[in-house]
Amino acid sequence: MPIIVKKIDPAQYSLKETVVAINRVTKVVKGGKNLSFSALVVVGDSAQKVVGYGTGKAKEVPAAIKKGIEAAKKNLRKVHLLGGTIPHVVTGRFGSGLVLLKPAPAGTGVIAGGSVRAVIEAAGIPNVLTKSLGSRNPHNSVKATLDALGQLRDKAEVADLRGIAQEKM
């Protein structure tokens, strides 16, 4: 079931950027090798629970990061939380990357590694347990984490989908 994401205006948020990965890439051409840089960037507003990612590619690192930030601002999504953690266990998948997110009690903090941590902190989730399974590729991990966050449902949304009153749940 494809998840429908509505457009979010980046101008109304105070977004914080995090560079997850920078990769030097070369293209072999007739005259030799063309060198460029690829950047994976996560942006988010932890107060408003909004997060997004983007990739940029350019001849210099700062230009690649800037392009990644602009792409990430076009790819923002809202995250549903319950108190200080996520409402339920969820698994996100992208390619061979698999990320498991579990709710955690207050005071636990963010138990996550690398690229998953960048997304969780940008989204402003204070307490969560994560496990990265399958691919450790930063691109796949970021996309799998955002897939998992997109699957989170709040109580009102589930009640509406089931067609019952929220008080009966």
C-alpha cells in the first residue's frame, strides 16, 4: 500500500541540516576521469516533528551539500509520536536495508547508529530503540528509516480508518 505524503512548506520551520555521508565519485570519460562529490543530507525540525532527506551532486563538497539540503526541503514529512516515543513497533524497508524501530520508556534516549541516528534526531524523537538489519549502506538506511516513520499511525487516524469512535479504542 503506497503511503501518501502531503507537501509540507519548508519556510514555516526552523530546519537543522545534518550531513550523513559524502562520497567521492568518478566518471571515466575519453579524456580521463571526471571527479565529483555526492552528499546525503537529512534536514528536520525537532520541535515540529518534521524530517526529510535529499542527495546532491557537484564538483565541490559545499555545492553538493547545498543541493542536498534543497532536495531534502522538498521531501519533508510529518512524524506521529505518542508522548516522548513512537506509538508502536514498526519496520521500514528500502532495497536490502531494513530498520526496526521500537518504542522506549522515558529516559532511554536514542539507541541508534550512524545514519538512522541522524534521521531520528532530526525528527525530534527523544526515546526510541532501533536496529539496522540487512544493508548498512547509508542511503538505504536513511530511506528505510523514513519508510518506517511514514508507517507510524496516531490513534485518531487508526480510528478513522477502522470507522469507529476514538474513545472505543
